[in-house]
Amino acid sequence: GLTGKIIKAILDGGFEISALQLFNMERANVEEFYEIYKGVVAEYAEMVTELCSGPCIALEIRQLDPQNVFRDFCGPSDPEIARHLRPGTLRAIFGKNKIQNAVHCTDLPEDGLLEVQYFFKILDN
């Protein structure tokens, strides 16, 4: 129920949403998408289960240096830490916990384009 508020916050933050689509992810697709986190993030299995639990909305964000600027705008992946260190970020405002942290944003700047292509070129076919 926070989709509209999150999208408004992104737009108000000076970002352009150049693509938006709703997806229902199959477990195999989520495991493939999150593969880089397997064995690295303790919550990997819970992250996969959460993304499979219902529809997700993928966005293509445009802005100067979007990978770094948008990642900063999202805040730390743990909303509790975000609320203390970066209270104005998306995860601080809308996140519940490390698994339900409101938004996914790649941790690796070089993966931003790959993630957008995954949703808008691979899953859309």
C-alpha cells in the first residue's frame, strides 16, 4: 500500500522514472536476480522468499550518476540503521526490517544497467 508514496518520494527527490512495470516473480527468476547476494548476505533466503511473495514493481531511474545517487537516496539496507544514520531515506521512511526494506537498489554501481535490463529486456519478453 506504499507504492504511490514511494513513487512520489522518488519523483520529489529529483529522479525521473523512465520505465515502470509490475512483475510476479517465480522463485527461479528471483534466485537468478539475487544470485550475487547468495553466500554474501545472511538474509539471502528470506530476500528470495519475500520477492516471490507477491507482485513487485521494477523502475528504471534516470538521473545524473543514478547508481550512486539513488543508492544514497535509498539509504542503508537495514531500515533501523537507516532511521538512525539517514532518517530521510526511502528505507528509513518506508522500510520495516532488513527483508521488507521498501526498495531494492543494487549495491554495485556497475550492476545498475544489468538489473534494469534483467527486468525490462529479459522478463518482459
